[in-house]
Amino acid sequence: MRQRKIMSMIGGLTLAAGLLLSGPASAHADEAPAPAAETPPAEFTTDWHDPVTAAPPVGTPGTRSCEVTLAEAQFRDFTPYQGSYTPPRECGTRWNKVVLRLEGKVKGRQYDRLGHLGVGGVEILRTSTPEPSPDGIAWTVEKDVTRYRDVLTRPQPVEMLIGNVVNETYTGVIDVRVTLTFHTAQGKVKPAAGTPDRVLPLTDATLTTPRNTERILAEVYATGSGGGCEEFWYLTVPDAAPYSCKAADGPYREVRISVDGQLAGIAAPFPHVWTGGWSNPFLWYVTPAPRAFDVQPVVYDLTPFAAVLNDGRAHRVEVSVAGVPAGQSGWSVPANVLLWQDEGSTVVTGALDRHEAGVPRNSTVYTPGSPDVLETAGGHTLTVAGHLNTSHGRVSTTVTRTVDHRSTHRWGGADENPDALTASWTDDETVTVGRTATRTHRVYTMDGEITVDDGNRLRTVLTIGDRAATEVVRGGERLSWSRLDDTYTGDASFTLGVPREERHAIGTSAERYRRVGSDGCYDRSLKTAQGALVEDLRRC
């Protein structure tokens, strides 16, 4: 058979929804010590190991805790679960940590699906689902949601949706239960420090802040999804290049936030790969790509605009994704605004003192040949500064952010076989408050290729990296630091155009998650083969 264009097979994920403030979420089969390595079969069978990632579980203080069921539902279509939440009386509101835990199970045949969970209109979880085995799988996701304390102290409506399609072919019903566990502050265990006083959903792009606001963060759960080309936006090409997914300006994307039409923040989007991605679900059956189950929000420090926003009026705060073709859908950007208030002031005044936006760079160079090649280089810079007259003195905040994208996309002829991408994204940010500077260097990488041979065997080889380095410096002295390196590698192949039992699929994957810094060390690595977990090592 003549092979159809390869990358058009990516995904299948359906959009269901319409921060580095704490530790990462984790997704894993259980939290027990690692079991003995499994002996892998010669090829994938009808069952495999439950999904597991190398990310750490959320640390807890060991104090008295209370559990509340937040949502419990079976998702068969696009009907949202709607319920109510009441905080647990027996644990009060002095919490050291609040941990969200999603427990899911599904069996049969089903695509990957994207879901969201909101409490009081505030999105507290965005996630995707694994693709099931015929015999069934179970998985969990943990997330530290302590920063949503303001929302969780009061009764709230709850809405959750994992949009799904169930019919004679796609039989997998997604069964989930979500709980919150409240860990109390007792004795030497203090209430969580630094949580915002208010958390507001950014509804209708309108924001009115309390007039004594002295710090503002916005978090945006930005995802390209929905099954169209923006699900794999990093592979789009300008109109002049002969490739199945087009975007006039090529693959450069930038997530922006503005205040009253003025650019207030820029960020590089994370290149999410869902569990049907890169044409090959056998890559992801046991080990998902970084952030696939834990969609971390982009975070912007909008404190330089606090004086502008503190006038008691409603302001336009809008999120957009630069580079998306006009009129084309495919991105979801729900946002929350986190506010800290000055207890000693009724009104905090000040000014936006500096706003310097560079000219966005975006160059694409298409070279026809065998293979065709598209080279892309883009980037942007933004510096904003402002001051506030607080009850504890004048406080100046400066935010500088620089984003950069470089990629080389190679594909072969009309069938786009092979199809390969090497890409990197950097996002550098410095937030200076008074004499204290927090510097964060983020790097996302992707290096992969899909090929189909003469025997109609599709093979995907892919490496994805999620890295970050942060340090806090005051007066030349380093107060704290951390380094994160989460790297996934996979190699899987199967025969196209045949029944499932004749695919003869094989595949290996590995993930190593390393985080070191002034607060300790975590280092775990996983390896799989044909759906079996063959290695689980912990080095710290």
C-alpha cells in the first residue's frame, strides 16, 4: 500500500476544556518501593504495566490529615461532571499542604483525551489520559494544590470534564475519582507560607483587583490540542513548503498576556506530546512524555502592573498565542490570577515605570530537496518595571524575559517519509524585587524521527527534555538554587494497516527525572520494554 503522510496520524486527542510555585505533580502506578524488574515479552501483548512516571510524589509533613472526594465520574461523552465541594471541618483551615490525587482506570480501545478540573471557576488541574490495553490499566496523578488555599477554604461548585467518545469501535470508558487531602499545621509544622490571598479565574478577559494588591501572578494552562495541526504546532510549515500542516509564519509560537492592550508577559510554550502522539502509542503505554499527565501552567509576574490595576476599575487582561494562523482554533489558554494583598494599606499606589518590548524575531528558511528542510529561528524580549508604595515602604519590581526557538524540520517527498524534527526552546526570566533577584533558565528539547519501511513498519525514535535552573540572589549572595532535568527517550515500531494482533509491536522507553538543589536531591530512572517495567532505580 502507498503510505499516507506520516505526521497526519499524530494524536487523536480531543480537547475537553474550554507554575512553578510549588513542587511538580507526579503520575505513577503506586508509591510503594519499586518492584522487581519484569521480564519483557517478545512483543506487546493485550496487557501491559500500568502507566508510571519518574516524577516524585508530593512531599507531606506527616501531620493529621483529612480527605475529601472532589469528583467521581465515568466519562463517555462530552457531558461534564458537576458537583459541590465543602472543606473538611475536622481539619480547619490551617493547612501545611493540600494534595490533589486523581485515580483513573480504563480498558478496551480509546484515544488519549484531555481533561480539566475546576473549583469555583478556578482551574486546578489540566491533564490527559493514557491509552488503555484491552485488559485494562489504572493510573494516578498527584499535584500540590496548596496555592489554591483561598478557593479551598469555602464551599464551591466543582466541574470536571474529560471529553470522550464511546461506540462500537472506541470502547474505553474513562473512570476517575479525584480527592483532596488536607495536611494540617501542627506544632513545629507551620501553615503553608506565601500562598496568595486571592485566586481569581480570568473570566471574559476581565480583571478587577483589590485596591491594596501588592503582588500579582497569572498562570495560564496553555495547550495546543484538539486533533488538528496545532496539536503538533512545532511541525507546521509556511505556505510555500509542501507539507500537510500549514501555518503562514511557520512553527514559532509564543504565549502572550496583555493588560489593557499593552504587552505584559511573554513565554515559550511547552511542546506537549500526548499518549497517542508522534504516530505511535507504543511509545507511551507505560511511560508518558514529560507533563502529559501534569499540564503545568505558564506563570507570569504582573506585579509591575499592580499600580495600574489597583484603581478599582475593571481591566482587560488577555491571553493569546502568537503564530497561530488567523481564524484557526487548536489552543486552549484558561488562566487564573493569584493576588497578594498589603494588610497594612487600604489602597496601594505606584506606577508602571518602564516598558521595553523588543521586536519579535521569526525567520523560516525552506530548502527543497531530498529531504525537504525547514530551518526556523525566532525569539522575543520584554522588560517591564514598576513600583508600589506599600505599608512597608516603596517596593520596585522588574521583570525581564527572553524567549528563543530554534528548529530543523526534515521530511521526504509527498508522503513525508521520513519525517524528523530537532528543536529547542529557551525561556529565560529574571524577577528583581528590591535587592533580591530570582533567575530562571528553562530549556525544552525535542529530537525525533518517524519512518515507514518497505514492509510497512512504522518506527518512531524520540527524545524529549524538560530542564530548568533557578537561583535566588541578594546582593551577590546566592540564597537558594535548584536544577531540574526530566528526559524521556523512546524507540517503538509496529506494522501499519493490519489488525491489532498482527501489528507485532515492539518498543523501549526510558525516563530519568533529576532534581537537585539547596533543598535536597531526587533522582529516579525508569526503563520499559514491550510494556514491561524492566528497571526502576532511585539514586538519592
